[in-house]
Amino acid sequence: MNRRPAALPEGKSGPTTSSGERRMTGTVQEWHLTARPVGRPTPDDFRLVERELPAPGPGEVAVRHTYLSVDPYMRSLMSPAQTGASAYRLDAPMTGGAVGEVVESRAAGLSPGDLVLSALGWRTGAVAPADRFTLLRRVDGVPDSAFLGVLGMPGLSAYVGLTEIAKLRAGEVFAPVGIGAVCQ
């Protein structure tokens, strides 16, 4: 599982509003899948696209992503064999876990500075309805990126697998033999 901090393009860190709140600029970067990889994906299968974001409308928030998730399951969603709603669409932003900070809100329950999780994926920022985001509570001494790992889907999968499925008890030893985010 490889996670890299997301960043806005140079000089696009965002202006402030008249009240001093940080505001996201209208330009963000998105990674698009442009071809269905056969074998190992190559840079030619992707394109980095810059686009303008609209201002949030009623019930929406603007979020600056700080961490993007790159997980093993994503490879199967790129495959030519993958069909249906779960397959990645070509020439559209790739979906997946993203942690970010609310920079502008027109929705009850989310305020600038709030840390959120979404499945809006491979983009440096997004504007979307508030219900597309999960409000997170920062944990002292734990990096925000942990919400894409041990405090996120891979960690919950491992926990349920060990405690509910394997019924692992105190004193027992578990030796993982799988691959992917859960067994790292």
C-alpha cells in the first residue's frame, strides 16, 4: 500500500476569505485512467489533468486532499476484464480513499479545518455534497494518513478477520500469509 501526500500545483495553496479562512483555488489536479493496462500499468495508461473547480453550492464543501490511497484492489478495477459499476471509467478521475481538510463549507456539520475521508480519490481537491465525506477525529501522535491504513479500511478488515472470522484469542499466534494492504 503506497500513500503519497497530495499537493496542489506550485502557487496554488489557496487564498483566504475576508475573514481569514483558507480558501481553495479553483485549479486542482486529477489523475485519469486513459487506457486499460495489459500486464503492469505504465505511465502511458494515466494522464494528469488540471481543471477548475466550482465554488461549493448549498450543502456542498470544498476539500483539499492531503493523502491519497493506492491499494492493490485498484489494479483489478483497471483491468479490461472488469465490467460493471465498480470498473474505473476511462478519462475520468480515479476513485479511492482520500483524506483531506475542508477549506470551504456551505453545509451544516462540516467547517473549514475539519479532517474528512472520502472515496473521491486521485485528485488534489474536490467539491461535493457533504454526505460524500466522513468527518474524522484527529488522534494525538497519529498521522492523518493512518485513516487510509490502520485506522481505515485495511485496519478494519484485518481486525474483523482476526477477531470475528479467525476468532483469534489472547496468547494465540497469527502468521499472515496473504498479500496486500491488510497483511502488510
